[in-house]
Amino acid sequence: MAAAAPTIKGVQPLRAAQGHDFFWRRAHSLSGIIPIGAFLVEHIVSNYEAVNGPLAYAQQVKFLNSLPLVRILEWAFIFIPLAFHALYGVWIAFRGRTNVNVYPWAGNWGYITQRITGLIAFAYIVQHVWRQRFAGVQLPEHPGAAFHKVQVELHNPWMLAIYIIAMIATCWHFAYGIWLFAAKWGITPGNKARKNFGYVCAAGGTALCILGLLGMYAFINPKYANAPDDVMPAQPPGVVLPAH
């Protein structure tokens, strides 16, 4: 009787022998770090500016929308990579098979949790981009309305709950994604290196999540309960709003 194939434990590196799947999985893995991961960090840090008030937040939105070639950058480095990463990730999630009920190892639980958080993040991002970027007041042309637009949404208890769940899920997905990236690309060879790097990823993901939740709280903070609809309204010719 032929001997059973040995069980391979741990995260296996991506290998070129896997054919076309190798290229797409490499692209998917890399896109989760750059540019999507970098954008996630920037987005949470920018939203944290809300703790300084509606005007400070509006100025941050105005600054981002005044960058050179911002619309090209937005599509080339945010929307298109995000669509690829999300859609290919959904395909992987529904194509993969879990065995946590048979082998309840941490790696298997990490696998299924990564898929679940990815689906949560995908559903949230679709509605968030539509509601905040394309629907209602156009923030690129009216940055002063940014704080109020988010504030109105978060005063809905259901939307607030969705935002909180999505923030936790997205930060988990990103932090564990960094750990997987390092393992699959051979950056952390060996169980000890992966275990130690896991602590780093957990700390970084937790810090990013806390930062995001603090920024979120600013929109429902009673201190800014009476924020105007637009803190930077259009002015007659020759009238310039103060910088601060």
C-alpha cells in the first residue's frame, strides 16, 4: 500500500510552478500592501483629523483633492487596485475550502477569519465609496461639507454599528494580510520569525483600529453636535476664508 503523502504545516510560499495562478496570487498579495494597504493607513490617519473639528477635517479633504492629477491617482492607485483585490479575493474565498472543524489549528482559523473579514470589508467599502464619494454632496467640489456628511451618516445607530464592525474587520484583514504577505513571500522564514512578526502585526493592526475608532468618534462627539452643513461655503469674488 502506498504511503500517505506527508502533511505540510504552515503557510506555504507562492511558487512559480503554480502557473497563471502564481501570477494572480502574487498580484493579489502585493496589491493588498501597496497601494491598498498604504491607502488604508493614509485614510485612517486623514480621518483622525476630525478630532480637531469640522474645519480641520475640511482642510484635510481639500488638501487631498488639490493634489496634482488627483483623479488619475484616485483611479490608478485606489479604485482599480481595490476592485481587483476585492473581486479576486471574493473568488478565492468562495473557491477555497476550510477544514477548521477537522483541524482546528490557528492557521485554519486565520484562513476562514481572513475570508470573512475580507467579505465584510468588501461590502462596506462598496457602500462607503458610493455614499461618501459619489452620492449626495460632491466633496471634491465642496470639502467644507465633508464633516457634516459623515456626521449625518454616523448618527444613524445602524450605520454606526456597521462602521465599527467594518473598521475592526478591515484592520484585522490588513494586519493578518501583512503577516501572510511576509510568510508567502519568504520574508519571515521559519515558525519563530512568523510568530514574532505576528505580534508586530497584531500590535500594528490594533493601533490602527484604535486610531480609526477615535477618528470615528469625533463625528458623534457632542462637542461638534452643531457643526454647520458647510464650514467652507462659497464666497463672493475677492473674499478669502481664513486658513484656520
